[in-house]
Amino acid sequence: MRRRGVTVILGALITALLAAGVMVAPMPYVVLKPGPTVDTLGSSDGTEVIQVTKGDTSKSTGQLRLTTVNVQSQVELVWAIRGWLSDSDAVVPRELIYPPDQSEKQVQEQNAQEWKASQTSAETVALRELGYPVQVFVRNVTAGGAAEGSLKADDVITAVDGTQITKAGQVTDLVRAKPAGTELTISYVRAGTAGTAKIAAKADPKDGTPRIGIEIDTKQPHPFEINIDLDKIGGPSAGLMFSLGIIDKMRPEDMTGGKVIAGTGTIDDDGNVGAIGGIPQKLNGAKRDGATLFLVPKDNCAEALRNTVPGLTMAEVATVDDALTALETYVAGGTPKPCTAS
């Protein structure tokens, strides 16, 4: 073989090897894909997702599906190209999912903590919707404090100067809103009996902050035991669907009307629905698994509108009450509040 022919062959071989190396070399990206969806009213791996004991539960003919995103953390060029060409996948910089100062394990541990916190908030919101309010109570009365002799441990504080108390922070804010020495009217329930106390806040000797000398905490008395058994998913974005699932299981009426409804969104103890990531992937996952309605956090609506999925109706929700209204409207044959770009 002539030298020129050998050179051409060797050049082509080297080029092919280099190209192959580039194709399999890891890249600083991750690929987001539609993950599994889970019916919060059903079972996963043979175990009920939401388990309620010491109380009656109902069966629904439809589904309330939480949605997830799969993260492909090791990405080669060939996978990146497929992601860029896909209608359902997204290729994003790795640092958006795994910050440089955190390992994958640390991110997973944080997601697990957020997952548990979302379940706790979902239970709090659902129980309040079912008629079991959060109560603010006196954990301890400080000796020599302004409340000594007027309030006792375990008193449930219901109002301060006529303002209804539904969370612990309100008590502190209302006390500090007026100068030390101001007399406050504290309404409470003690052992089932309502009462009031007139208490003049004292200035903290360290910083002058008005205080009445009590330690407070919250409780939510109810007869049920609720457990969510689904530990293979992380992050806070299933909070809304967990809350709706608990409410539906514990109400006698079927909130789904036999329809498959999916959604996403964080939830806090006040029932506010927060934005999440991966909306395009979650919309596609919901449609893949049979959903016809998707509950979208208000702050994700602009992104959702840019990634609409044919055959999937999107409803805008900012609170759990919005979500309940959307379900009621949709099941009755109406059109829930649509997503808007603003």
C-alpha cells in the first residue's frame, strides 16, 4: 500500500477514535426526564401510599397522581444530543441540580429531609381543612414574667386583643407591636373552659423588647394516625398532592369523580402552594400516565404555558383551597381557572 493511502487510513481511524472518545466523554450537564407518577389514593409496591388508622376512610374511583422528574446525572454527548432533540427531556448545567459545594449524596439527603417536611405540612393543612385546627398553647410560664398568675401551662391561646391566633408567630408579633407596659387582652381556653387575662408586657432587661413571659408551641389534636409510605422520592414538590390525597381519603365524597388528576407544588403549613422545578417533564409524565387535568402552582404557570401538552388541561393554583375548587369544578364538568402568564 502506498504511503499516502496508509496516511489517509490512519487519519480516518484517529478521527473516528477521537469522535468516539468525545461521544462517551462525561459532560457538565444532567438530563431531566419525565419520572414516575404515583397515585396518592392508591398503592406503591403493594403498600398503601397514605395510611389512615383510627378513623374511617373512603374509596375513590379516580386518581390523584403526584409527579416526579428523573435526573440522569452522568451524561455523555450522545445523551445530551438526544435530550436537546427531545420534546419531553431537558439538558441543564449540572450545577443547577448538584451545586459545586455539595456532593450528590448531600443533595439526596437534603431532598429526603424536604420530602419528610412536605409530608408534615401536607398533614397539617389537610387536617385543618377537615376541621382540626392548629392550636397555639402555653408550654411554660416564666417565673416572675408578666403572665405569671394569669396564664398556665397547656392554656390554648385563641386571641390577642381580639386578633384570632392560628400560628405561634402571631403571639410574639402582637406582643411586640405595642410598647412595654401596654395592657393586652389574652383570650385562652383552659381545660375546655374559655377565659381572658389582662397582661401588661414587660421590657426585656437585655434589649427592651416587650415580653409577657411565656414559651409557646403548637399542636393539632385529632383522633387519627396518618402515615405516608413512599420513601423512594425526594424533594418538597409532592406536598400539594399529599394534602389532597389525605383530604379525599378522609372525606366520604369522591373528589376525583373517576378522573385521573395529576399535579405538583410545595405546600406550607398555611396551605400556600409554591413553585417547583421540572414542569415540562412533569406535564409529560402526567399525560403519559393518563391524567387529563394538571394542577400547576401559580408561579409555574408561565413555564407551563410554554410547554403545553395536548389533551392535558392545566389549572392554576396558589393555595390548597384553589386546588379543591379546581377539582370540584372539573369533576362537575366545568373549566377550572386556567394558567395565566402573569
